[in-house]
Amino acid sequence: MKIAVRPLVESDLAAADRVFRLAFGTEFGLPEPMAFRGDSDLVKTRWRADPSAALGAFRGEELIGSSFAARWGSFGVFGPITVRPDCWESGIGKRLLEPTMALFEAWRIGQAGLFTFAQSPKHVALYQKFGFWPQTLTAVMSKPVEARPERGQWSCCTGSPASLRACAELTEQIFPGLDLQREIVAIGDQALGETVLLPDGGFAACHIGRGSEAGSGVTYVKFGAVRPGRDAPVLFDRLLAACEALAAERGCSKLVAGVNTARHTAYRRMTERGFRAFLHGVAMQRPNEAGYNRPDCFVIDDWR
């Protein structure tokens, strides 16, 4: 089949959302595939954050697949890559990956990562062709929000240059060049949630409720981190408490957060606070290095 790949435009987003839900809903065997992810929104929110990083595969004028990438400073993430089920096994994923890798080259990405399903040999093999190698499990976890969680000391990011700079200085200590400014700004500009700030070194970019990546009744920590060092475990506990307090204040019943299990102490502390995994995937990285999936890193994310 003759396929063209180009950046998505706003008029493509409804079709891209349908393909995304249908593909994953079919993969997971849902009785109603289009119900996948409920009233959350990954397609429009990610396109608005960076339209140039959202690609579509077209057969004529018909959209049959899409891919989304994100630039976190020196670190790149991509996904989801989705293809309409009736076009599976047609090489569409490979066609979408080629320009995505070209984006990473243009951005001068030093390290890139993705989340995929370890039980899918075809997905792992596809990404290996592009230099990504399977490493350790990532646990996507959730916990019920307590009615009156500890409030602690934290504030919400205003998006000021000083606050963005402070977050970038923190992540620089975790991985050279790592910068979540785009995610923080997108949350503020699109009114998707809040970014929690700890006064002594930590932040969490959180999506909240319908129309965000979280969905109704949910607060989702897309990325969180605390300053490395001796106090990191205590700071991490405070950050988790702050995220739960935010969720309670916004009327959410569930807090969702992911962590790679190579960050062992962070993973352990989350389970001790009542987080339980509802989804596992494998982290794949290019080059085949640890990046910030290390035992000394207290970072929350899942790269989905």
C-alpha cells in the first residue's frame, strides 16, 4: 500500500484519537475498544504541546496511524505509536519510526527511551531495529487517595522563568541536559493540571481529570523528581504526599504514577505508601545505557 507520513494538523486529531483508542482497545481485548482510556486525552494534548512532533501515516487522505514524540531537553521519548487494526502487519510502524528518529537527530537527543509490552516480541523486535534495547520493567501504579492526606509544605508552579529554571537545575543533576520545561508549560497553557513544587528540592508535573492524560477522578504524575543526595528518600516521600494532597484538593479518588524498577528504592517507597501496579511494560533505550533508570534516582515517570 502507498503510505505518506507527515505532521498531523488540527483537523487530523479526531481521526488520530479514534485510531489510538481502537488500536489499544483491540490490543487489550476490550469489548468496546473505543472506550479505552475513557475521557482522558493523549492525542490533542500532546499535539498542542508540540505539533511538529506528532506524525500521521496516511493512505491517500485516510489516516491509519500516528506517532508522538517529546523533547525533554537532551532526553527524547516517543509513543504511543498506533496503527489501525486492519492495517497491522503492513510496516506502518516502521514508516512512522523513521521520521521520528530523524526528529531526535535534529533535536540532538543524547538518549531516548520508550515503554512497550514485554510480551509482544514483534514490538520489541521493531524497536531493536532502530537501536533500542530492552532493559528493566516499568510499573504503572495507582493508589486510592486518602480523604485527609497530610498537606505538608508545597506550592504550585506559576510557570515563571525562575521556577522553570529551578526545575531544570534539579533534573540536570539527575541526567545531563534533562529538562521538563515543555511538559510543565503544556500543563499550564492547556489547563491540564498543576506542577507541584517542594521548597527543598522536588517537583511533579501532574495531569488532573477529564481532558488531560489522567481522566475523570484521577491525578496522574507524568513526571516527578527530587534533588539527588542523602536526603532524596525523605524528599521523595514528601513529593508523593504532596501529589496525594493535590489529588484530594481537586476531588480525585485515585493517584496514578509510574516508576522504572531499576530505581529500586523509589519503587520500594511507592509500594510502601500503598501504590500497586496495574500495568507493567519494559523500558527500551537508545543507546543501551541506564540513563536515569538508576538506583540513586528518585524519579516518577513511565514514558507511555
